[in-house]
Amino acid sequence: MKNVKNYLSENRDRFLNELIELLKIPSVSADPAYSQDVIDTAETVKRRLEEAGCDVVEIHETAGYPIVYGEKIINPDLPTILVYGHYDVQPADPIDLWHSPPFEPVIKKTVAHPEGAIYARGACDDKGQMYMHVKALELMVKTDQLPCNVKFMIEGEEEVGSNNLSIYVAENKEKLANDIILISDTGMIANDVPSITTGLRGLSYVEVEVTGPNRDLHSGLYGGAVANPINILTKMIASLHDENNHVTIPGFYDKVEELSKEERAEMAKAPFSLESYQKALDIESVYGEKGYSTNERNSIRPTLDVNGIWGGYIGEGAKTVIASKAYAKISMRLVPNQDWKEITELFKTHFESIAPKGVTVKVKPHHGGQGYVTPIDTIAYQAASKAYETTFGKKPIPQRSGGSIPIVSLFEKELGSKTILMGFGLDSDAIHSPNEHFGVWNYFKGIETIPYFYEYFTEMKK
């Protein structure tokens, strides 16, 4: 690769401004109020792929939001890289915790990002990281250095489960045929400690509803005489963990992969400061399953967490009622070998079984996906490692992530393709939270590194 840094320098302001314009569009897939914005974002991505050099770019309609497909085929005999990303974003709530409006991007300097970070919903997850690939293609095409074929599949429903993507992939196997799938929707340890994600946890997401009396009741007239759904729900949720923070659902751990002492020792080599971790989160101590380190708890162990809980009166002032209903949203992060559908059924059976008389319980499954582990002895991993080493000056550390990208296992099942996860975000970038941001340095480092993966992967495949 020649003139990579020169091209980046010459086009720096434009590359940054284009991302900022993309981040201004509130493409929240979970909220129907933003449906036109999601569609507008798909059109913007289509236009940018055309400008970057794709010869074919198509908007493929689905039962939900469209998928943007693009390709640049220079020689059918050369390897083909399929880039996956998503243009939809999480809801910005709670809005009042943002330091600046979530869809009015601003650049601010931070300790982690001394060159500045872009603050906006979707900055890191995944518009910023997805757009690195669009600009990396432009760089390779405009400097006449694209070494292989490339295809893009950018969807608009990742944040709501990618239900229509599975249908699209199954129906377009020939169109999507590839030698490797490349995704940037993960992170790395630090800007001076590059890493490649080699494992993802699976996910089971459910909503529960507890119903007591047929209407809200006066807490003075009925309190103590009927079951309070909110009280019951909190007790039921509390019972899902024991004193060692072990999930109590029968069968939950039956298929959990137990890593060897040697593998855990390798993981422990990754730089980690417990003091800095606690300071960054403003907590006095960490918390989790007994017998495992913090980095093990959030990557190689399954978890169960309440993501939201509500019921009764939550407005200003007081209203003394016993609510008729109480609700909670619960997610379970799963490790390889745990089947998300099986875990969802185990949760449903158990949660319904522990409900006391006086209330009824409903469990509504939302979405989920399988965990994934990618081997580090493949050509793709070696090419990615060499690419990081070229631009960062040091070899990246293989690292398992606590997050989930459910479609990765789907890709392998339907397309027979392995996936390489080249993330450039940081854990501190507040994805899914108020004040999400993405380092300007990280954005350009991704654009600089990705072309080297293309070069090295093509060389190693010959």
C-alpha cells in the first residue's frame, strides 16, 4: 500500500464531515417514529458507496428496513471480501443525560481521545466503524490499489435483532459468496494496545409481565391484602442469582464451555488495571460471579441482567397505588455451545414456575443469537494481525468480547464463511449509553489499517 497516509491527510476534513452528516440522521430502528430517518440513512449509505467506487449498489427491500448491497468486482479469480455493518442506531434515551444533543455531533477532547472524539448516537456503534470501510474502499480505488473484490452488506435492523437479514442471506447466497467476512462492530483494548476480537457472546432477550389485580388499587385500602406485582417481580428477579452471583435457572450452565487454565492464563496477559476500571465507572468495587476475574466475567461467562423495570406510578409527586401490572426487560449473554432458543425456553419455564399464587406471569421472547469463536490460526486472522502490526507498530492481542453480534454465526451457517472482527472503538466509548463517542484518531486509524488487511489477505490466499 502506497500513499495511504497522504490520501488520508489530503481528504481528512471531508472524511470527517461526511461521517458527521451521517450521524445527524436519527436512524433509530426500534422506534417507528424514526422510520423515515432510517430509510433516509439507507439512501445516504447507498450514495456514499457509489461515490467510493462500487460499480453496483442496490437497495434491497425487506419486511422491515432495507439492506444496502454494494460490490466492486475487479477479477472473479481474486479473493472476495464481504464487509458487513449496520446503519441503524440505539435509541438515545435518556436524553437528559447527554452533554450535547445525540444527533447534533460535536468533537471534544478527552483523556482517552486527546485528538478529539465525535459525540453522537451511532458514532462508534456502528456508523463510525461501518463508514471506515466505505472510506477505505475509496482510498484503495482512487489510488488504484484495490487488490481483490469487495462486497458490502449494510443493514438497518441490527439493533432490533436482524430478523430480516437472515431471510435475505438465505435467499442471496450466490450474490453474497465470499472468501471472508469483515466486520468492525467491536473494540480494542486501548489505542496503544491493539487487539482482535476472537469470540462473541450469544444473546437471549426477553420481556416479562406480572399481573395481579384487574386494576390499580388504593394502597391503603388493599395494601397487605393482595399481591403487589411490583413487589413480586422484584423478588422473582432477585431469586435469579444466588449468593455467589450464579444464575439459578435449572440447566442454564449445562452446555457452558469451560476454558482451560492455560487459556485463562493467556487471557490474563492482556493489560488491565482494576483501579482504572473502577475509576472510569465511578464505582468502589467490581461485582460478579465468584471465582472469575473481571475480564472473564464479561467475556467467557454467561450472564443475566435486568435492562429495564417499570410499573405503577412514576410521575411527579405521590400517587398511592398498587399497580395492576409490572414489567421488566431481561437479557442473557451466552457463551459458545449455549443455544439461545434453548436458554430462552429454560428461562420461560423457570420464571413462570416461581410465580406465587395471586399473580400471573407472561414471558415474551424478543430476539437472540448464538455465540461465536473464530480461530487464530487462519489466513484471515494472520492477515488482520499483520495489518494492525503495520499501522500500530505492535502485534495485536487476541481477545474475547462480552458483546454479541448474533448474525456472525448465521453467516457461517448460511454462507460457509468465517468472520474476522477488526474493531477500533474503546470500551469507554459509551455505546448504547448517553454520550456515545468515537475517537477521531480511531476513525482514521481504522481507515488506514483496513486496506492493509485487503493486501495481506489477498497475498496469503494466492
